[in-house]
Amino acid sequence: MNRRMLLVTAACSLAVPGIALGASKEEKQAEVRKAGQSALAALYKAQPAARKAVESAAGYAAFSNFGMKILLAGGGSGKGFAVNNKTKALTYMKMAEIQAGLGMGVKKFQLVWVFDNAGALNDFISSGWTLGGQATAAAKSGDTGSAYQGAAAVGPGVWLYQITDKGLALEITAKGTKYYKDDDLN
């Protein structure tokens, strides 16, 4: 089992359409910003009301991710950035995922995190997040109206949109997923 997990993780690492190894730091940063902007554009196309949620929040994060599952093990990786809407500070980040369970397939998806308060945003940036399990999309919460339609509440003041090639996902699955600062790009 450990050998299989290692092989799957290695395959995912190699299969991720990523940033060229010889690229400069600035080129890598530009590629990550482009991928994050693509995630935001896909979200706004699928859920136009999400633009107001993102713009009026304390901050947001946008990621482009790739995952693969072969038989009993799977994994994924991604890159993105987090933005403090008040200070306009941008932090480059990474995502890594490991999952177990029967399945086969490859998926490419985008995530947009929305943080209602600066504390949640700062925790995400400085400590990273580890998610496990599965969340079902929530339509509305109190006075937030339709702005969070299609988003899953994943913590106090933290919302998550998952966009696939078919639009907004009805369920958001994050099994053993870690989000953390990209020390090479910051």
C-alpha cells in the first residue's frame, strides 16, 4: 500500500501541468496569478453574485488544482494566491492533497476561498489549512443573501467555491488537503 501511495503521489507530481522548471521567479508568479484570475473568471461566469462576495470580503484566495486517483490511492496539487482586500497584499500559496478509497480518474478544478474576517484570512495565510472529509454546498447564510449561493461554509466566516469544467460543484470534497505559503514565490 505504501509503495502504491508513493507511486500515485509521484505520478500526480509529474502529471500536473505546472510551471516550467527554468522559469524565473517573476514568470512563475505571473503564471500563478493567471491561474488564480482564471479561477475567479470561471466563478463569476458560473455565479455572477459571487463577485460581490469576493469584493466585499476581508480577503479571498484563488487556486487552480489538478488531481489523480488510481485504484486505492490518489493525490493532487495546486497553486494559487491569497489577497487581503484592505491592504491589497498578495501571498502566493500551494495546495497538496492525498486521498484514499476506490476510484480511477483525473480531475482539474478551481477553488475560490472567501474570508468574511481578517482573522480567518490571516490564519489561512500564516498557518495554512488542512481539510478532511466532504462538505455539501450551502445556498445562503443569514444576511449574506444570494452572494454565497453555491459556496460551502467550511469554517466560521470562511466560504469555499469549487468550479469544475461543468460549472459550480454541488459538493466540495477535500480529503487530506493542505494549503500553505509558497516560500519560493513570496
